[in-house]
Amino acid sequence: MDEQKSKRQFRVTSSLKQAITMIIIVVVFMLVITYVTIPIRVNGDSMMNTLYDGDITLMNGLVVNEKSIHRFDVVVVKMEDFPLLIKRVIGLPGETITYKNDVLYVNGEVVEENFFDQDFVSSQMALHSRQVYTNDFTVTLEDDEYFVLGDNRIDSADSRILGAFKIDQIRSRKGLVIYPFDHARVID
């Protein structure tokens, strides 16, 4: 009789351990998804030729602060009552950003945008009968503002329309495209 009681206790203990293990796994998974990686499904064409509509990404949500954000980082920004946006950082706090004849100037100095696929840029300009890819403008950022643009400058709702973003609106930086598999790569 004691042997049967011992077996039942073992089964209950084993089942309890399995349940606790599953709860721990779910909690850790939820914490990772909430704080370490941010899954994003790209919605729209504003980041083409870097990211495509429907791409599924895992963005790095760790250590987003003033020291971790650099020019040309791909970031996720959050606005109140608006979905998460994926854009590229162009301007950093306190800078004056100017575009003139498709050339980026930061505080009066030319800065090359080497991330562009020039064939894509040319095809978009031809498709939309445009002479420039990025319309001319100048903006001076406050000491706590970041200016972000979509890589598809002709079709992007970004800081030109939405304004500059504060550091607490930047949820993540860099990441991975995980689906579709033929798009899988590191986003930098």
C-alpha cells in the first residue's frame, strides 16, 4: 500500500514540476518578447528596398538610449494612437539636417547615404516622374530629438510629416528579418 501511495506522490510531484517548468518557460518567453525582442510585421512600402511589406522582423529592444542610437540605424518608433513604425535615423539631437538636390547635409557637411540601392532609387524616381528622391528641406533638431526617414523617400510617412521623435519613443534598434525566408538577414 505504501508503494502505491509513493508512486502517486511521485506522479503528482512530477506533474507539478512539469507544470511549473511550463509556466516558467511561458513567462521567460513573454519577457523576451516584451523586453528583449520586438516582433514587427512590416506594413507598407516606406522602407523599401531595405524592408518589404509583409516582412516579419525581430527587432532588438535592449539598451535603447542616447548613446546606443546612431545615424542610419534602423529603429522602431512609437507614437500615441499610431502603430509602430520602422524608419532610419537621419538626424541626431541638436543637429541641423538639410537635403538639397538629393544630398544630405548635417550641420552644413555632406554625409553620404551608402545604404541606398541606386537602381531602386532610379526606378522609383522614374516611376513617379520625380527629379529628386528626397525633396529639399531643412530642420534643426532640439537637444532631445531624432529625425527619421523611410528608405523609400517618395512613399514614406516619417519625420517630414510626423515630426521629430524623442528617445523614449524609440523602442528598438537593429534586428533580423525572419520571414519570408528568402528575405532573412540582419537589419543594420
